[in-house]
Amino acid sequence: MKEPYKELALKIAIKFLEIVKHRGFEEYIQAIRSNMLMILAEDRRETFRKIVIERLDFGGDAESLAFIARKTQDTATSVRLACYQKLAKDRISISTFSKLERLNLVINGLKDPDQLVMENCRVYLI
């Protein structure tokens, strides 16, 4: 898919996800979530990865939580920051993560080179 169309496709998917969630079509929600996680894992553009983190409902889905835990090691500061902000905003308990993911969340956040990421990690952990 050409670059300009990827952004439009992502925006449409996010809007579609909101509509489908409202109507309760669980099979569609999972399909959209899987595609958004693929974008999060594979797309080289920081803005796309950040948008997915900000918009995706990570709830208690183990696959989604594993992705957000991994993205606390992203090369882009804005993506790492978005992870901790999202976790705090959605009040996702650290206990919902596996032991290894919890350890990574704490270490990655508190040892991040960016002060704002460190602070947002602290806010999340409190």
C-alpha cells in the first residue's frame, strides 16, 4: 500500500473500531485489533506506532498487553512515552502483565534516557 494511503487506512480502521465496539461485534473488533497490532509491530513511522498506542483499547487482552510492553523499548521517545501515558490513562494494572513484562515495564521506564518517559512511568506505577 502506498504511503499516503496507509495513514488514511489507519484513520478509517480506528473510526471503524469505535463504531464496531459500540455495536458489540466482537469478531470484527479482534480482526481490527490484530491488524493494528501488526502496524504497531512493523511500521517504521513513529507517528503510526504512536497513534495505534493512543487509540487501541488494550484492556486485558494478553496479546495487546505484550505489544505495549515491548513498545516501551521503542526507538522513538514519543512512542515509549505514549505507552506509559496510555497505561496510566486506561488504569491498566501492572498485575495484568506477566512477571517478565512487569519487570521490563519497570526497568525500561525508570531507566529511560528521557526524563518525561521516566516521570510517566513513575506516575503509572503509583
